[in-house]
Amino acid sequence: MARDPKYDILFEPVKIGPKVSRNRFFQTSHCAGIGSERPGTQALFRGTKAEGGWGVVFTEFCSIHPESDEFPYTSARLWDEGDVRNLRPMCDEIHKHGSLAGVQLWYGGIHSPGLESREVPRSASCLPSNLLPARTMYASECDEDDIKAVINMYVLAAKRAQDAGFDLLEVTAGDSTFPVQFLERRYNKRKDKYGGSLENRVRVYLEIMEALKKACGDHCAITTRYELDTLQGPHGLQAKDEGIRVVELMHKAGVCDLWAVKIGDYEEWGEDAATSRFRKSGWMLPFVKETKSVVGDTPVVVNGRYTSPDDMVNVIRSGIADIIGAARPSIADPFLPNKIAEGRLDDVRECIGCNMCVSKFNQCGLLNCTQNATAMEEYRRGWHPEKFDKAEDPCAVLVVGGGPAGMECARVLGERGYDVHLCEAENELGGHLRNVIRYPRMNEWGRVITYRQIQLGKMKNVEVHLGVGRMSADDVLKYGADKVVIATGSRWVTNGMGAEGHSPIPGADASLPTCLTPEQILAGKPVPGERVVVLDGDGHFTGISMAELMADMGKKVVLVTNMSDPAEYSQFTMEIQNNKRLMHEKGITVMRNHWADSYEGGKLTLFHLYRHGWALLEPENGKLPRRESTDVVVLDCDALVLVTAREPVQDLYVELKQRRAEWEGNGLQAVYRVGDCHAPRQISNAIFDGHRLAREFDSPNPQYPLPWIRERQLWGADTVPVLGDGRPVVEV
Amino acid sequence: MQTRELFWQFSSLAVAIFYIVAVAGMAAFAVGLVRHVIRYRKARPAGVAIDWRAGFARMAGDLLTHRTLARRDPYAGAAHRLIFFGFATLFIGTATITLDYDILRPVTGQSFWKGWFYLGFSLVMDVAGLMLIAGLVMMMARRAWFGLAKLDYRRAYRGDTALPPQARAWRVEDWLFLGLLFLIAVSGFVQEATRLIVDKPALADLSPVGEALAVALTALGLDDAGAAVVRHVNWWVHGLLALSFIGAVAWTKGKHMVAAIGSLAVRDARSVSRLPAVGEDAPVGVTAVEDFSWRDLLHFDACTKCGRCHEACPARTTGYPLSPRDLVLDLRLLAEKGGSLAETIAADTLWACRTCGACAEICPVGVEHPVKIVKMRRALVDKGEMDPILRGVLESVGKVGNSFGEPARKRGAWTRDLEFPVKDARKQPVEALWFVGDFASFDPRSQTVSRTVARLFRTAGLDFGLLFEGERTAGNDVRRVGEEGLFESLAAHNTAQLDAATFDWIVTTDPHSLNTIRNEYPGEREVRHYTNVLADLLESGRLTVTRPLGRRVTLHDPCHLGRLNKEYDAPRRVLRAIGCDVVEMPRSRDNSFCCGAGGGRIWVPDPPGTEKPAHHRMHEAAALDGIDVFVTCCPKDLTMFEDARKASGHEADFVVADIAELVAEAIELKIVAPEQLPALAERIAESLAAKVTARVVPDLLDALLKQGVTPLPAPAAPPPLPAPESTPTNPAPPAEPSFAIAPVKAATLAEYERPAKTGLRVLVAVKHVGKLGDDFGFRDDGLDVRAEDLDFQLNEFDETALEEALRLVEKLGGGEVVAVTIGPEDAESSLRRALAKGAHRGVRVWSDGLPPSDPIAVAALLAGVAALETPDLILTGVQSSDFANGATAAALGGILRWPHAAVVVALMWDGHGRMEIVRELEGGVRHAATLPAPAVLSIQAGANVPRFATMRMIKEAKAKPLAVATEVRLAPGTFGAAVAGMACPPVGQAVMIEGSAADIAATVASIIRDKKGL
């Protein structure tokens, strides 16, 4: 199908300083957990996006000097020649596909923990970091020599970047970095020419840009990513006040080749990378829409988790921006631009805004994506998001269960040429996701189902059979498949068993009218009375969603959790502040660090996790070696919602394994399990599980993963720098 | 003894000064020359083999005849000839004096420069000087007054109205060059004249011009003393000018005198048809001026800014930002002064080139512009800097081996509509291997030409075959785009395919494929263009012209056939043989004007609003005197010009046709499908009619009116058209169609394998239906949707009927369900599907001679099956999902004379007595009835939920019996309704009604009245 001409504008080239982007698709820098330490993963992860049509592809934040060290969080680095060597493959890979490579030059100042380098960062004033207040982090206050030295660090890193092949050198004045620490009064207490008036406070930012323009501006575009509004009200930068005036001053100086604008400082990162639970695509526009009118012909990039080409075209046609920035949509579908270009809109794998990606980075792990199981696996497992090795000897595979794991497994098996039957008990695909998307604010997660449903429908060798009811082991054995994949999912436990103690809660039983699981609530089981307790031992989105749902039904809700924070996982997805704001607004009471002792007759007995004494006593059999406490809190509740743990639905798999002797007679060669019925985890894990099994389906034992490429220093390899090397001098 | 004194009244100091100046001048020349030579030596290797001996011989010929200069510009040729031979003679003369005076006399004391030799020499020098001056004056006049676009350095094609700064310097240089030479020549004559005045030699030294000037000067009052002074001063003027000129040669425009000799000596006649390969360790393309070869640098220096390339370039002519002249001049500046290549030569400039070779063809000094452009494009492609559409095309060529992005297996699909099978050259030896090329294989219009060519070959008895899906894009344009890597892989693939086939020679309709296979593929192969083959076939009588066409036609020489491969005569031979009157366009043969498609440009749409080269060509053809047909012999030309003819407003003037279509008409090709020729004939007739109406009728009317004659009341009918000669005479229809209404009878089928009937037997008629995809189009014959746009599957309505049958036999505890379909082998997949869903046995009926399948014809065939199977019940789905036919069951009941019920939603039967049925009528009304067996029922959708086939059932179905009945005899008078044509209904347009409420109401009311006919 040809592309609709109305989208042509998205594919017009854009001049960025001395460079030209081939289209208006721009992967703004985003964390991934790869950095300079995993050159292969970096090269192929970013290169695949270039292959998929992104005209500009950036690194993650890239530290310019050991003083700015965010270890253990993974940044890219341009500290020395070794980093140049490790980032060059990424540039080459991006250039191979005709796109431009960008790097975000980052100096964290006050917010650099320095856990690897142990160096002292510099900033505008010597203050404690507000972001990590408990870590005793201070930056030293710059004198004018120090300012020159830091600018020099930017220049040296920029030259290395140019050497590595980067086309766009971006100074980040976002995420409360060095330039912003001079810009914002709360960080800048100086009285010299770098403090006081806005003209003084913007000076460092301008000097950095000028220095880069002079050093590399002939060959590279010098760009910036700038937070126009820190969302801190008058205490920070405000879009209609100093926020836009900085843009005016910089534009007057003529040193910026492109503006990538955003909102929210480091504390409010969750408003920049906002989830679909709180923000719909394009939420930043009211804050950033003035930029274009200030900077004239200089291109402006705006993000907004856009997956719809119509929205993108609107943003451009309405004169708000020239280029569509994206991080998460480019992870969910590296081929988004090409699919638009080829008129294949129904093949687009839209980002669902779950922030699983950044949550993994925030755990110091590698990014992963709910929608795209191949993200980060391009190099280490050799998976291409759109290409699949055809099975040499495709057989007939029955996939039982049409949830995320089963759908993904069937899809990939189908792409690989297997004859697949996907049998789903219910009349719709989606498995437990069909419930999830009916939780408050969760509808966008339905894209996981629609994408796969459409893809499955397109494949001639895949048949989807809905409403077949729960298949018995006999059904499966008689089905005639050569191989079977069980993807029967999981369910919420009905007896209150959870991570705390790993045993049922006496009296908790979801067969009672007053005890409910999320599935029962969604299935329409009535919630009795006024007072509802949600017992959340899960910590992700289900507990808080149940609490919100109950509050919206007019109930008086208490959310009890064994963790230190409600919905504790949302610290990683960066929803935690808004989660707390939402609970406060909706009058939901939170009890942290509590768990249930028992439930009886409408009374829930809770205990504080740390009620016993701190001192250790003599060990004695049958007793806790502490001063034991029996303190409890008793809550009267009319309904108890159990969000404590899930258990796999594995009876079919277990029975089939037990009846292994009957396999051969029925022509059945193997039975595997994927997703929650294997182990109930996050949706991204279930999808990965199904995907991986299908990718490795012809390996000798696909139930277990094949080895992948591990990138780490192997003993004996050379190091850069070597011990004894001089320190690159930045001081002037 | 006659001679003259060289240093008349010179002090020895003056002589010494002269020698110092002379040596300095010559040193400046030498240093400049050496500097260039050093530059060339440092540059990259040439990359092409050079035949020095032949090159020098040809160069000498070029110089002596001035053939390259006089071509298409005899005036400039004549002027340059005068300058060249005048200057050369004078140069040789001066050298002779040096030989005599500075070498022979000091060494031997002898002198030959005296006496009659001297007198003869003098006369020759005088004439040479006169020639030089004449030539220079002609050139100056041309520059000053002719207003030639090719000498204008303004870059109007990119909107410049003023000269670029470097061009201002060029203009000064041009004039200085002419002026300096002119002054040298004139001062030479002045010197001669003053000497004659002072010395008064006998015979005036046989210097008629000098003498005449002397007489004139004397008459103007120059006495001996004055002449002596002038003689002294002018000697130095003349000497210093001449020596400065020599010194400046290597540093100015004058360097062309040397560089052009070199450039002509290494000229490569095949530079554009066989591009240089990328060396193993060489960079992929040219990203900086240092990446050019020494031949390229030599070309830059040889350019004299004559502008012939600028004039010939189709891109420049139609306003694209490319002038080969300016490109070379810019590159020359870069090579001399340094700078960024990317900033000097815009990517758009490079992409504007169509590699038609017109510039290299006409360049008098042998500059090869397209080679440089392709070299620079290679670097762009290497960096991925190209139009996304082009990138997409290259990707699809890489992926599927053709630029259309079609599956490779469909390459030979165009042959399916032929009446005969085409040989697969990979499987059996052939005389001619036809390399079809992308356009001729996939473009629907070109496919019809391909089929015509195939029919012509077959008629002539030529033994030919194709590589089918073994063939991939030949890569000519891929290479010219600059994608060398892809070209190499295409060449390797196609070469391997060619090597594996057995054939005597290759034929192709595509000049692009011809060029690259002939010139760029490794190995020697005879590659012939189809015009060449057709010419031979016509001239040897293997094709016989039975109806000479007698049309006025013009021929467009494809660049890749003509200019690049020097084949100009073959298409003209063909046109002559079929009796066409060929009118040449002003630009023909080696001066043919590109259609704009070459160099990969056919893949990149021209920006809207620009005039395309093809339009330009259409205007040129239209300006000819009344041609009927614009003949092409290249698939890309056909595409470009058919579009351009309409878009440029010449639809009424002539038609565009491929030469093969004319041949087919002239030999009255019998096997041509009827839709092929009449189309062309019709177009010709239409165009003639339009021409007559547009040109003749108004003139006639004017003439009548002028005579004061009242025009006829009725509109003047166009004069009777010449009967379109080409329309094949249809066999006369029978005068009285003898229709007789007779009942349709069951077909007779030969026995096929089937078990003896033991219990209940239910026949279920199932249909293999095509489901339309998102994008679809019609077959070339317009009779059906293209098969590849259809997704074939079992008719879902029949699944309900099948399920009903299965439930019946399962409930009764025994019996047999037989699925029957009418259709070719493809239909077996749906039959297998029915078997997988539970049918016990399948029967497929098909025979090649069957009438088109409408429900009645199908019912006749099913009735034939029923006669053999003797079923107890026949079920069908309520309708077929492709054509929404629902009459089969009714017709079958009628033919068999069995009871029949349609739209049955419930069936209750014990297998013996009458069956009870419920039918669903309009509006949800139900009708209960009973029927005796055997009966025919069509089962309504939703009567049951059909089971799905498990994998086991699918596997088991593979072993179930499936009989094929191929011997079928239809009762006389069984017809099927044939499809006459398919067309898309016009798309309606919504209209916004505007105005006040009252206006809108009135408009709506009038629409309603209109529609209801009130």
C-alpha cells in the first residue's frame, strides 16, 4: 500500500546546522542501560532504529568527564579514546542506514554520585543534591577557572564525539544538569557575573554552546535539549517567563542549530517520560508551543509519545515543531517511520506508555519493552524486530491460551512459517490483559492485544480459534499437533498468600462475598459495604488501580501494603509522585509496612512489619530471637480486596507432562510452557518468553534459552586508559 | 639573398634582455605544464584501459579534421579551424626561425632561412596571420553579438539572474584570450609593415598583407623615420605579448591547447556505456576532489567552456539544477583551489542527471561528464543520501530482484496470457534468450508490448526462451544511480543464470538491459535489440508485411540504444520495412533528446510543476508536420512518452506506440488478442479524428464564412474518417441467430473412482472463492480481478452446509458426506479444507473446454455428479461470497427435477421418510415445510456453528480420497454467462451545500425533485 500523501510532510528532509536529516523522525536521547560499555548492543539497538527510518538517532545521556559519574546508573561516556572506540560502531551502524547520529553531552554537577570515579563534581553553588538527599552528595562551587575547565570538558568530549562519528552534539539543559544549575535560582546563589540576573545565569549555557560551535560547529550540528518549564512553579523555570526568555537569549546569540524542548526537571522526570496512565500523547504542547515563534527557522523538536502519523502531521502543520521527537515509540517500534512511509499503519506496534523500559534502567538493568521483545536483543541474540528466520522444517504447533505470551508465541511462530493454531478459551484474545485494560486509565495497554490480533489475522498459516473453552489434556493430545505450547496464564490467589510470609492469611477466602480478587471484581462480583481494604502485596499497578476503582465507586478505601511505599514499583516507572497525588486527591488512606495476620467477620487484623524489638536475644527453639510484640491494628472492613500474589494456571501443562507416555501415540513430540503459567511475572516478561521460545523453537530444547553474547571486558584485553597515562588537562 | 634581420639595430644588452624574457616566458609555460603533470600523477588511476596508439591516431584525426568541433556548430568549427591552423602555422614558423638562427647558425654557420625559402615562408606566414585574425574576429563577433545561451554563464536553471563571481572572471579570461591573440597577430603585421617601409626589400618579401598595411600606413603619413620608431617599439610589444601568451598558456584557458590533446588521446568512446568499476582498495565514490582520477583532472583542464554540453543536457533544458558545463567548471576550480566538494556540488545537481550521455557525446574535447556524476553519486549512495523513494526502490531491487517490489516469481506472469507456452531457457536450450527487464516484465502497458513481441517472434519461428524468475533487474540504472555493490550482486546473479542456460544470443526489448549486459557484464555475449532482430526477420521474409502501413511516424532514439550503443539504423530499417514514412525530429540519432527516465530517474518522481524532458520531446514531435505515430523502442520510453503525450497537451496530435505494435499491425498478426490491436488502431483513429476536428474543420468553416456562404444549420460533421485500416475484420456474425429455448440438461461425466453406495450419502457442493485484498486491480484482459490480488479460500457459507451434513450423518450414526467442487486444480485446497472439517470424500470436476462458470453451468455439472453418485440429499451454502450467487441450488433442483428449498435454517430427518425443514424468509418470518428425499437444500448462514479443523483433522484429510472427474460432456445448448468486462464504478463526490437556510432548503428540494423525476 502506498502511503497517504498527507503524511509526505513527515518525510521531508530537515536541515540541522551543517547536516540534513532525511525526515522528521528523531529519536531523542533515552536511557537504555547500555552506555559505552556494551558497544555491540548499543550499535545494533540504535542502528535498528535508523534502519527502521528514524532520521536522527541519539545515544542515552553521555557523561563528558569522570567528575560527572552516575554509576551505577548506566550512561554513555566520552571520557577517553576507549569510549570513542566503543561508540563509533553505533555511529557507523546509524550512518549505514542514511540517518544521523546524535550524542547528548551530559555534566550532572550536583547530582553526580561518583560511585565509580570518586571525583568531586562542580556546580554553581556548593549545595546538597535535592534529588538524592540521603547520599550526602555535594558539588564544589565553581570559580571562573572552574567554569572554564568545565566548558573545556564539553569541548574535549565534543571533539571525541565528532571523532566517533556523531553528527549532532546536544548540550542537555534538561534533567537539572550543569547549565540548569546555573539557570535556576534555587541552585545558583552566586553574586558574580554568573549569578543574579537571568542574563548572568544563562551565561554558562551560552558559553558552552559558543565553545562547541567554535570547536565543532563547522562539521557537526550543535543542538540543545532544554526544559522550558521545570514544573516547580515560580521556584524554577516557567514556560511563559524565564523559560522562554532563555530561548530568546540563546537564539539571539545564534549558537544553537536545533531545539529539542521538554518539560519537567530531574525530580519531575515522570512528566517528561509520562505514562499513559497519567498523560495522553501530546501533553507537553501547551508548555512548548511558543518556542517555534521565538527561534524562527531553527528546527524545533517536540516529544509527546506520538504513534499516530495524523497527530504528528498536526503538530508540524500547526507550527509547534518541525520534527517529531520520540523515545518510547521508537523502542516499541523501531520501524514506525518506515511503516508510515509504506502505508502499513496497521503494522505499527504502538507504545503503550507503561514505562517498563525506563523502570529497568532505574533498577540499573537493561531496558526492556512490553511491546517489542526484540529491544536490546538485536545484537546479543541477533533478533531483528521485523525479520524472522524461516523454520527449515516447520511443523504443526498448537498454542493453548491467547494471552500476551500465547499471542506473541503464535505470532512469531507464524512469521517463522510454522502451521499454528492458537486456541483461546474465551471469545476474545488478550488473556488477563482483557481485565487490565478495564482498570482505570489503563486502556492504552490494549494496544498489546490489537497489534497481535491484526498480525495474527494476516498470516495464512496461523488460525486463531476463539471461544473453544478450557482445553483438557485429552483435547490437546487428540488435537494432532506436533508440538504444543501451553500459555494458560495465571490468576490472583484467593487465600491472601503473598510475598510476606509466603502463607495464606487465615480467614481470607475469595469464595466469601466479602473477599474479592481483581478478576472477580472485573467479572462483576458485587463489592459489599462502604469500607474497603485493598491488601497490596504486588506493588505494581494492580493494587493502586483497585484502590482507585473502589474510590471511584464511592467507597472509603484503605490501601495496606507490606512495602515502604504504595505501588512501590512506580518509583521505577516514575509514576510514584502522581500515584501519591492521585491517592491524596481521592482520599485513599495508605498504611505502609503492614501485613495481615487474619481476617474474620469483617475485621482485618494487621501487624507492623517491624513491631518486634531491635535487640537480638539468646536463640531458643520455637521462638523469635527478639523481644516479641503482639501489637496489632484491627480494621473494620466491609470488603477485602486481595492483591497479594498470583499463581500459575498450570494443571494442563502438569497433566500433559504426566501423560508423556501417550505423546508418541498421538503424534505429539513436545510440550512447552510460556508466560505466567511458567512463572507469573510482568507482561513484558510473558511476551519475551513467548517470543524467545518461538525464535528458538528449532533448538534442541527450546524451553530453555540459548546462550547470548555477553559484553564485558575479557581478561587480557587492552584497557583505555592504561595505568600511568596522564590526566587530560581541562583546567586553563 | 632575401632574408630579414631579426634584431634590427639592437644593442647586445637589448638582445640579452630579449633572451632573458624569452627564456622566462618559456619557463613559465614549462613550470605550469609540469605542475599540471605532477597533479595528474598524484591523482588516482584512470580505472579504464587506454589504447594509446589508437587514441593518438584518432586524436590526430580529430585535430586535422576538426570534426568534433564542427559538429552541430559549423560556424564555431570554421572559426576555430582558422585560429588553430593559423596559430599552428605561425608557431611552426617561429620555431623554424629559432632552428635556423639559434641552433643551425651557431653550430654549423649555415642558414637556410633565406632566398626563395624565405620568400615562400614569408607568404605562408602572411596567410596564416590573416587566417588567425579572421578566426579571432569570427569568434569575437560570436561572443559579442550572437547571444548564444551556451556561452552565457548565468545559471538560469537555478534561478540566478546575475553571473556568479567565478564566472565574471571566466568572461574576462575569454575576452583577454581572444584579445591577446588578436593583438599578437595585428602587431605582427604592423612589424612587417614598418620593416617594409624602412627596409624597402625587393618583392616586398612576398608579404602581401604586410605590404598592403605598409602602403596604408604610408598613405596615412607614416614616414621612414616614424616607421623606424614604430618598428623599434612594436618589436618589443609584439615580442613581449607573444612571450606572455606562451608563458600564460599553462595557467589560463590556454591550457586547453595541451589538455585537449591529452583528453582526446585518452577519449573513451564507451565511457558512459561502460562505467569504471570501483577498485578493490579505492573509495566507493568521490567525496573530495582528490578522489578523482587523473583522467578526470585532465578533463577539467581540457574544458573550454564551449557550452555544447550545456545546450544538449535534458536536465538543464527542462530547468533542473544541472549544467554539465558548470559542473565541470566548478570541479576545475575545486581541483585548483581546493574546497568542499559537498558544498560546491549540490546533491540535487547530481540527482538531476539522466546519464543519457548527450554531454559526453558532443563534447569536442572528450570530457566525460556522466562518469564524474556517477562517481559522486556513489558516495551519496554509500552515505545513504538519496531520495527515500529511490532508497525504497533499491531496497526492493535488493530484496526481490526487481524495482517494482513484486514477488520474483511473478516476473514471468505476463506470459500467462499468451496462447502458447514460452520456453524456460533454464530448462531447455534456445536460440535466443530473451532478457526481458523490469519494465517489460512488470509494467502493465509494457507487458502488452512484451506479449506482442513474443507473438511476433513465434510467428517468425524464432526459438526463444526466458529465464523467468531467474532473471533479476539487469542493473544498468542501479549502477548509474551509484549503487555499485547492488549492481555487482545483480550482475553476478544474472551472469550465473545466463551461464547456466544454453542459447546462441541474447535479445531484449530494453536498451538499458542491453547496454549493461553487453558492456558491463563480465564475459562476451552477443546481445541484440529486438528492433535489430525484427529488422532481420522482416528483411529475410520470416515476417511478411501484408498491409504496409503508410503512416507518417517519427522515431525516438533511446539513449541507451543509440548514443550509448550506436544502434540507430535497426529501428529505421523496421519502420521502412513496414511501409512507414519516417520523419526525423530535429534532434535525432546521436543528438536524440532523453525521455528523462535514465540514470534511475524513472524511479524518482519529477517534482510537480517542472517541465519534464519527455514533455519537451513531445513538443518537438508535435512541431513536425502531421505525424501519426511517435514510435518508441524502449519500455521506459513508452511509459514516459505515453504519460507525457497526455500531460503536455498533445493527445490529439499523435499516438505513442511501440515499434512492435506497428509491426504486428503490418503483418496482420493473427494471434494477437483482439484487445491488443484495436486499442492501438482506435487510438490512431481517435487522434486522426481529433486532428481533423481541431485543424481542418475550423479552417473549412472560416473559408466558407469568408465566401459569405451561410453555414449549414447542422454542425459540420467531420469529414468521413479514413477507415482505420488496422481494425482486423471480424468474422461476420451469423445473419439470423437461431435461439431455441431448451431445458438445461445434466452434464455427462465419465466414471471416476468412488466406493459403492452402502448407506446414506449426502453431497455438499463447495466453492473455492477468491476474497479481495485491500489493493486490487483487473487482469490485462479486463475480465477478472488479478489472481494475485485474491486470497482463495473455502466459501464460508458452504462451511455451514457441510456442518449440517456432518451433523445429519453423525446423528443417524452412519453415512457418507461427499464434498464436490467445480474448478481447476487450485480449487483442491478448498476441497481439502472440507475434508479436514469432516467430509469423507471429495470430488473435483474440471475440464479445459468448460463454459464460463455461472450458477446454471455449475448446476449442470453438479447434476452430472449427482447422476453418478445417486445421493440422498444435496446441500449447498446459501450463496457464494465472491459473486454473491445464490442460484446454484435452485438450478440444480430444476435440472435434476428434485424438490428444492432455499435459505434453510433447520433440518430434521431420519434418513427415510420426508424431511422437515424450516426456512428463514424476509423479515424473520419462518416457514416450516416437509420434503421428500432426494432433495436439494441451500443452508442459510448461522444455521449452525461450523466446527474448526484441528491439526489432526487437517493431517488426516490429506489421506482422504479425492477423485477428479476430467472427462466431462455437456449437453448441447449448455451455456454459461461470460464476463464481458470489469470496471470500477465512478466514485461519487460529496457536495457541501452552502448559503442561507432558505437557499439550502431550495437546493435540497431541487435535488429531491431531480432524483425522483418530479
